[in-house]
Amino acid sequence: MKRDLGVKPFLFPMPVLMVATYGDGDVVDVMNMAWGRICARNMVPLKINEKHKTSENLRKRGAFTLSIADLPHMEAADFFGIASGNRMPDKFARSGLTAVRSEKVDAPVIQEFPLTLECCVVEDKMEVYGHHILGEIVGVLADEDVLDEEGNVDAKKLNALVYDQMQGSYYTIGEKAGKAWSVGAGLMKNEE
């Protein structure tokens, strides 16, 4: 029997994404954004409260990087969701992580995170539900140790964090359960 829980944002898993931007004076700012996704092959939408430092930086610089947070850097990733860049300008420095300038966009690449999308802002507008940013992916950077023998990202090697909206907790990705668009193929057969 199912119980009605009302209206809640209960989708799982949700990636733990690090949105990195430059502020004035090239100050690195990183925001933990759990409500992220891909909306097209080369597009990522961000919905951010316009009062965030990241929102201001996106409007000024028109670029960002989006990194997957991993288990070894969970403390820093969580800190980026707790601390406000508006009230704590040295937020990134306190994390102990390192950043280098992206070669493709005007945004920092956080060296410790294993997978990073480099994005240019192609749409920027205020909507009823917040600041809407659409970023075009113009490059992807991955640590060598998260790649398989063919040079593809291996999800298990990422040790990626996912966010559980229902319990307010982080989890890691587990074992591969099956091959997508393949495990259900047997049901396509017409048995007479």
C-alpha cells in the first residue's frame, strides 16, 4: 500500500554538482548545487536564487564550470553549500582545494574534482522560479584515473556523490546493475 506524501521534490539520485565561477578580481567562488541535470546533448540548465554570489558572477562573466563532487572531497563540497560567497569572500581558500583557469571559458577548474564540464552561458533570464541559466558545454575534463581502457569515463571510478533529497544525505554510486537500453531488450521479442 502506498502513502500520499504530498508535494515534495523526491527524485533520486540527484548529482552533487559544483558550480565554479570567477567574481570580481578573479576571486574563485564555488556553489554546491544538488538540483542539476542535462537538458540536451550539450546543454545544462541551472536554476539559482538570484541573491547567490554565483548568480551575480554568472551574469558578469557569462561562463562557469560544473564539476561532479566525489567522496574524497565531500567535506569541501558540503561546505560550498553551507557558506555564502556574499558573506565569506575567502570561501574557496578555506576549502583547501586548488583552481586553475579553464582554457575554454572564463571560469575556474577545480583540480580535485574528477570530472568537469566547461560551459558558456547561452541563456540568462529571471523567471518565476528563480534565475535561469542555460549553459552550453564547450569542453569536458576528466582525471586520467577515472577513465576506462577506451578513454571513457567509468562511473564507478568517479566515486561520485549523489544527494538524497528525502533524508538530506549524501550517497556514493554503487555497482553497475546492467547495460542501459539492453537489459530490457528481451521484452521486445514477440512470443506467440
